[in-house]
Amino acid sequence: MIRKKKKEKKTYTSKPCRFCMDKIEIDYKNDSLLRRFMTDRGKITPRRITGTCARHQRQLAAAIKRARSIALLPFVKVHYR
């Protein structure tokens, strides 16, 4: 009888939230800050990668969506022909 090994769960070290640490305000008009939290395709980067806390991730997503709607940020960055 062959027994399978149990897969170990990957543990992620929690990064400190840079908005909490540096007391940075999230503003939809600050497009250079918001672009850091987007992929090259224009998607919002998840918080497990960026290290932001849940509260600031929600504010960040709302600010990116608001900036997209008034054309400060693009919805899609890569255009194929």
C-alpha cells in the first residue's frame, strides 16, 4: 500500500502595509501611485502580492476604478493588432 505525502501549505510572510506605515492617503488623482498597484495589462494587483491591508486594498480598488472612469488610467494598456 502506497501512502501519499501530505502537501504542506505555503506560508506567506505578511508584508507591512505601506499606506499604514507611511500614513499615505489614497487619492484617485495620484495616477503615478495607482499605476504601481496595477499589472502591465491594467489589472489591479491582489493584496497578497502588494502587501496592503484589507482596508487600504478596498480604497485602492475604488480609487483605480474611479480614475479609470474619468480617463486618468486606462482600462487596458496593451493593444494588439
